[in-house]
Amino acid sequence: MRTASSRTDPISGKLSSRLKLLLAAAALAAITLAYTWPLAAYTTSAVAHDRGDPLLVTWILWWSSHTLPLSDAWWNAPAFYPSAGVFAFSENLLSLAPIATPINWLTRSPLLAYNVTFLLSYLLCGLGAYFLAFVLTRSHTASFVSAVAFAFAPYRLSHTQHLQLLSSYWMPVAIAALHLYVREPRWRWAALFAVAWLLQALASGYYLFFLSAFAGLWLVWFVPGRVPLRDCARLAVTWLLAAALLAPLLLTYRAIHASYGFKRSPVEVVNYSADVMNSVPAYHLISKNSAVFKMNSCSWAAWSAKHCTMRSKC
């Protein structure tokens, strides 16, 4: 028989979980500031890496905060005059607008809006991975380790200048929602997956394809024999609704690109695609080519300077 002292207080349990989550978020924020330092001290005058893509993305976020998205004026952004539809020449980053737009409005500093969005990408990726890991393990420790591994993965370091690739925080949320749906087929988990999928697609066109392919494979692996057909239909309906919301944007992209004759040749597809060797663990490549990968102190300093130096605005 359980005594009163042996019973778990549900309120204290919830508070404990919330406190652990807050501590994890605070730790991720601290790591982010240290990892990207000294960017936090120059958020209104500098960008990380170089002045190419970061300033382009700064302009994209600024334009979406001053023009109604998806309107004719939005598509006909002030660039490459007199060409029309030039906003379709790059990513739209619409799911980043809720972060950047208020900052642009309040501070009138496009660089500050960009840098806050940039820094938050690390924190939000960590929290997204934390959510997925906690759904799978129910362990706060394992979730925090997963958060750090995902948010500060070497892949992200190689794309410091590409905010759209850094903004991958909706992918783990989408996959966590699928796991929750298999356990408990309810509308809220189906809706969470669809919303996360849509927001990820609006952050990066690359991740639209990556996440869609991964989610499809996930469903093939986990759903058969676990989820009744009626519940599969519910998930399909929510995904189709999200796709319907995205369709007008994609169709406009297609129409504008077709009007300019934009397309990828088979040669470009091959050159920019991964090959079989990309799935081989890196240490095998290093062990076979140790001479190539050896770095003395001078080359290491040069590498560090390349990735850590903050370059101020022109």
C-alpha cells in the first residue's frame, strides 16, 4: 500500500520538468552566445562569416517586413530593374518573418533583425531536438545532449552564412509530432506535424524536399500495422491542407522561373548532389588521407579566423 509520503506530487513533477526545460534553454542560449562570439556585441553593425548571403538574407527579411507577402508588390522587389518577379530569384524565408518583422518595425535595424534571427536559429534548433529526444526517451539528460549535438553540428558550422539552412528547427518538431501521432492518433498531433512541415518549407526550399522525403520514409517504416487506416486518413488530410496552403507560393515560383527559362541541367544536378562517399564516416577518410587532413598551428589559426572573424557592414 502506498503511503502519502511515497506518492508523487504531480504539480511538483511538472514544475521540475519545466525547470529542467528552462535550464536547458538557458544553457543552449549561453552556448550560442559563446559559440558565435563576438557577434552578440556587434548585432547592429556586423554579420557572421561574410557579406554575401547574410546581407542578401537581411534584405529579404527587411522586404517581407515592409511589403505584404505574396502580393504583386512583394514579388516585384526593388532589384534587377526593370525585371519583374525578382523576389522569386531566391528563398522567401516567410516562416522567419514572425521573428524578424517585429524587430525591423521596432528598431529599424535590418542587421539587428537578421542577427537575432541568426542567433535564435541555434537556440530553436536545440529546443526542437530536445523535444524530439524527450518524446523518444523521456530523459531530460538525453534530450539536452541531443539538443547540443543537433544545434551545433559541424554541418551547421559549414553553413554559417546560410540562415535558411540554419533554420532547421521545425524538422525535429515534425518528426516528434509523427511519433506522438502513432502513440495517440489525435488531431492535435496531426496538426502539429502539418504546421511544422509547412513552416519548415517556408524557411528553406531545400528542407521542403528533405523533410518531405524523410517523413514519407518514416511513415512507410512506422505506420503499417500500428495506425488504422482511418487515422492514416486523418494525418493525410492535415498534410494535404498544409500542402494546399503552400501550393500558390510554389506555383508562382514555377511561373516566374519558367518566364525566365530558369532550370537546372542534369550536369548541375550531378555536381551539386551527394555521392556514396558522403555516407562514409569521416574518420575513415581522415585515416586514409591523414597527410591531407593534418593541420599545423598556423593553418588552424587561419581556419579559425576564417569562420570566426566578424566583418562589419560596408
